[in-house]
Amino acid sequence: MIETERLTLFPLTYDLLLMYCRNDHSLETALKVHPGSRIISAELKEALEQTILPNVADPDQNYLYHTLWTILHRSEKQLVGDLCMVGAPNAAGEIEIGYGTYEEFRQQGFMQEAVGGIIQWAKSQAGVCSIVASTAKNNVASFRILEKNHFVKVRETEDLFHWQLVFTDKTAAV
């Protein structure tokens, strides 16, 4: 778990991911939080089935780099969003993150705080030297989260901005 000022980032185990996928409030019951209006997009459902669940089930993988980290607002006892890493650090020591805030919790600084928490966690992990992320060019709120957490835009494509945060005091394990 990662704790920030208002939030707890909780990495979901395989069993908790199955509850997440059922989307029947069993996850909220297991975490002892209030039910919310969490929606699983088609893209996330596919990622859960094709990539996340198989990698989390693999005993040779560090599940923390493959699972969803659900974001809990502690005082409200409410899930406000999710964050994930797209696998273990690569040879350059990079991890990629993706994130989403549930509709009713947007524009309240939760994801900026959660990304800040995952940055602090990543800095303490062996072999992690930087974090990368991509945002749609028209998703201003998403790329503002990265800017406020000191990510630098490193390139762009027709539809996406690509961002990176380098930990200057670390180098990749060889």
C-alpha cells in the first residue's frame, strides 16, 4: 500500500482483481468501503482479461508491476480511481503508468496526488530509473497531472503526447 495525504493506493491481488471485474460491489465490500459508480471500459476489460490477470497469476512476475492499484479516499471510504503500471521495469529502468479517475471524483486533485504517491514508491524500487506515460492530446486534465508531477513531454505523435520523469539520482541495473 502507498499512503498519501488523503489517499491509500492499494495493489489488487488476483482474487481482488476478479472481484473488480465482476463489478458487483464485492470489491468494495472486501475493502470495507462504500459502493460507487465504477465503470469498466471495454479497453480495461480487455486488458484485465488478456494481460493483467494472467500476469498477476504468474508466480514468476512481481504482481505490483502488473496489477491495478485502486485509489481509496480514506476519510470518505470511497474508491476514486485506478492506476496501473504496464509491466516491470525494462532494460533502461523505465516503467509505464496509466490512470483513470472515476467521473464524480475528477477535478479534485486525487489523481495528481496518486501519481505523486506512485512516483515516491517507484523511486524506492530497485531497477526503476524513470516513469513514462502517454496522454491523448485533447485530454488536458490528464497531461496536467503529469506536468504538475514534473514529467517532461519527450515526443508527440498525431494523437498522443509522450511523457517521462527521470530519477536523476538512479541508474538502471545492468
